[in-house]
Amino acid sequence: MMRVAAIDCGTNSIRLLVADVCAGMVSDVHREMRIVRLGQDVDATGRLAPDALDRTRLALADYAAIARGAGAQRVRMVATSATRDAANREEFFAMVCRTLGTDAEVITGDEEARLSFTGAVGGLDPADGPFLIVDVGGGSTELVLGQWDGVRADVTAARSVDIGCVRITERHLRSDPPTPAEISAAEQFAAETLQPAFAAVPVAKARTWVGVAGTVTTLSAIAQQLPAYDLDSTHLSRLSLQQVRATAEQLLASTHQQRAANPVIHPGRVDVIAGGALIVRVLAEELHTRAGISELVVSEHDILDGITLGLA
């Protein structure tokens, strides 16, 4: 058994998993997420904002202390969409090295997809494969198709595209609530941006669609009308196509104040969850048409679990 720590720094959130890994199994010691919005305005300016870098630094300093205190023997941090796109990415790297004591790795979209798949399939029944794992992040979305035999994940196709809840909100959903014209433009943007992923990944071969990360898990909590966010209730929950449609419609019609009043929506997701829901709805419609899939399986296990498995 080895105790390791994984950190995933995305466009919207930074997350930590300290875990014990033994024989391909991950046992959580500490799992945490904070919204730092590292990708704030990156789509418009091409640069990481000073405030965003500082928010990330403060969270990372806490994570480094938690990992050390827990006795993690190895630490790996990956950074994804926001840093891939930023002109001043070297400022980010230098800050991470000073704060964490190790370098951040900017992984490709395909590597992000592979790690997400490996982490997501661990608790699933191999008989339900092939699996399509979809990770809707802040700045990018990954589609990964593969098999899981109960021991080893075998990825057959993967593609990452530049669309996520932060990016689509900043580009198209500016009103409160979004106007019909904004929603229509966002839907068109989502459909067009996702097409290369559908062209590269033969989704018609999938039997089970699994969604990972905060957008999808939050949609599950909303659809279940939970009184508070509860990981045990969201993990391996299932949303029908009708529930995906209804939840997205609810969020797109609500104001910022109404979303903020929902106890299952993290404060850092309030302004972007409607955009994320729209992307999931577009994905759901496409997968229903292309693969006859009418149900979304929600997983709380994702890229963090994949990173930890690779450290042991």
C-alpha cells in the first residue's frame, strides 16, 4: 500500500485527493474541491488574471500542507484547459513550484481523457461496457470510449474539445437569466464545438454513458432535490434524458439569486452551472440520437482517481 496525493487544477476548480492505493484499489483519505476560477477571462484575454493566480496559490498552499500532514509519499499535480490556453502560463508554473515544491504538469486533452476514464470505471460492472466517459469541465469537455475488465481499463478512442461551463457562459450566457437568443447561440456553439469529438469517438458503440466532475454531479443533486450536497447520493445515481432536459431548462430559466439559494450548488458554480447544464443537454440529445442512450450514470470518481492509480 502507498499513500499518494493527486491535485487536479482545471479552469474552474482545484481539487485534491489523498488516498491509499493497493492492488489497483483507491481508498480515500481526504478529498476536497475549491472553486478558484483560474480560467477567469482567459478566453477573452489569453492570460491568467493576477487575482485568479492568487486564489489558486492560496488553495494550493493549503493542499500542500494537507498532503504533507497526511504522509503522502508521492504527489502529482496536473493542470488542464486554462493553463494550456494562457500566454503567461510560466507565471503559473513558477507559483506552483514555489508553493507545492514540485512542478505542475500541463497534460494534453487526450491524457486528461485517459486519466478520467481510468478513474471513472473502477466501480462499474464490466458487463455494462463499452463505456463512454464524459467530463464537462470549465474550459474543455472530454469524451472517452473504452472497456473495463474489472482490473484494467482499455481506452479505444478519446477526444477533448474546447468547450466547458466557464467558456460557454463567458461567450454566450451574459444575461440574468439568459435570453432565448443567448441560449440558442450557446446551443449552436456547443453542437458545433462537440462535432469533432463525435467524429473521433465512435459513441454508437457505447452501452453506458458515465458523466464525471462537478457539473454533472451538481445536476444529479439538483434533479434529486437533495436538501444538501451528498456524495453518497450522487455517486452512481442515474438521470434519464427527461431529467437532464428538465434540469437544464430549470437552470437556464433561473436567476443568479435563485441558483444561489439552492443549497446543493457550490457558490463558485452558481454563475456557470446553467452553461454546464446546457452542454450536458446537448450531449444527451446527441447520444440519444447516435447511440440510443437515454440515461446518464453519474460518478464522483474521475481524473483524481486515475492520477492516484498511476502514482502507486
